[in-house]
Amino acid sequence: MQSIGITAKVSSRAALDYAQEVANKLAARGFNVCFDDFTASAIGAGAVCYAKTDIGAHADLLITFGGDGTLLSVARHAPAHVPILGVNMGTLGFLTEVRVEEFESMLDRVLNGDFLLEPRVTFDVSVSGPDHEELRYRVLNDAAINKSALSRIIEMRVQVAGLFVSTFRADGLIVATPTGSTAYNLSAGGPIIYPTMGAIVITPICPHMLTNRPLVLPDELDIEIGITPHSEDQEIYLTLDGQEGIPLTSSDRVCVRKSEHRVLLVQSADKNYFDVLRTKLKWGEA
């Protein structure tokens, strides 16, 4: 590894200061260090920087300082061969497993090639409609359809592999990866799915029918969602990994399918997935 890209949570002074400190140490060791443009601007350093969508193309390793949102902001765009080391700066993070206290030893192991990678599935999400060109996105966590604060119940027609499933009447709908099962999906009452499973979960948000429950499916099945005409004249949005929002109309179709692109996350040396669940969800505590 010669080039290392760094991204930090710009609203956290502690994350920015630590990112700068790590960058200085890496540069002193002869590594080429670059920042994403937002981090570089917040730090005020005259360092090499690239857009978040492009920084992965200029790095052999990506390091993020912050929470899961910070990692997601670059992971969705990172090349499939570039590993990502997420450092938790005190937030509730399922993806950023490495604590600040263990970061230096973990970084040395990574730079020496002594580490494990866990490939995570991503989804390709497309939005098509007669009023615009097809829009394409990639998500690591989820794609969620939500109403605005004043909207009524949304009716969403769902098909899986071309077969009609149901018309969901709810505040919204989440389509989550196994990685994203511990994010918005978990808050909406969806199941926790082991992150390397080949699964996809559809979870209605506050459904208007008690019989609507989360649905777990094989991830090779395409999912298509359409907004019914009964939901016209409402403000409805598609949110991608909690990072981008796109307005939807009843003429739009949202398609979610498994991507050929994987995200490589560096595994913590000192904990496994169940350790993370116990810690973050406080299992076993009185």
C-alpha cells in the first residue's frame, strides 16, 4: 500500500483533528495521503484532495473517522478492490468496528498485510419514468421510500422477479442489504441478517395493515416498486443509504437488484459480528 485516502466526519472536531494527526504520521512514514474535498476544506490543510465519489480511485486503502454515515459516504463509490478501515469516533456504528484505542495497532497490521477483509454485498438501484432519464445509484445499506411529514399513507405496489407480491399501505418501505439490516431496517422492526448472507429484506414502515410484515428473500431476485395513483399529489422520496434523496411520482418505477460490485471492509482484530451486536444493542444488560 502506497496511497491512503482519508475521510472524516466534518461536524466532529475530534474526528478532523485525529484524521489530521494520522495523516501527518503516515506522510512521515513515506505514504502518499489524500483527503476527500470536504474533509480537506474542514481541516484547512493544503493537502491533495478528491471528491468523495472519486477518492477511492486514488487510494490503496481508505480510512474513515466518524460513524457509519461517514463510511457510507465513500464506500458506495469505492472501487471493489480497495479495502475500507472504519474508525468509530464515539457514535453508534455497526460498520465502523474499530475503536480509536485500537486503531494504531490495527493500522500497523493492515499496512503490514496482516488483516482480514469481509466482502459486503451492494445493491444497484435505478429509478425510471417518462419524465426523466433513468437514474442509477449503488447502496451498501438500503433504499427507502418515505413520505414527507404532511403526506398521507403511501400505497406501493411491489413485484419480485416480475411476480406481484402485494400493495403495501404504509408510511414507507425499506429494501435493505444484510449490512443495512442493522440500520433503518432494524429501527422499523425488521430482522437482523448476518452480513455475508445472500439475502435481501423488504420492510414496511408503520404499515396500515397488521398482516404486513418484513419479507426476507434471496438476493438474486429483482425487486420493482411503483407508487400507485392513489398516492399522487404527495411528497414522496427515495432515500439512498441516508445520503441522497430523490423525489418520486406515481409514474416512476424503482428497481433494486444485487450488484456485481462488493465493498471490502477491514475486520477488527479483536471482535466478531456478535461482539458488535452485543455491544451496540446492549444485549444481556439489566
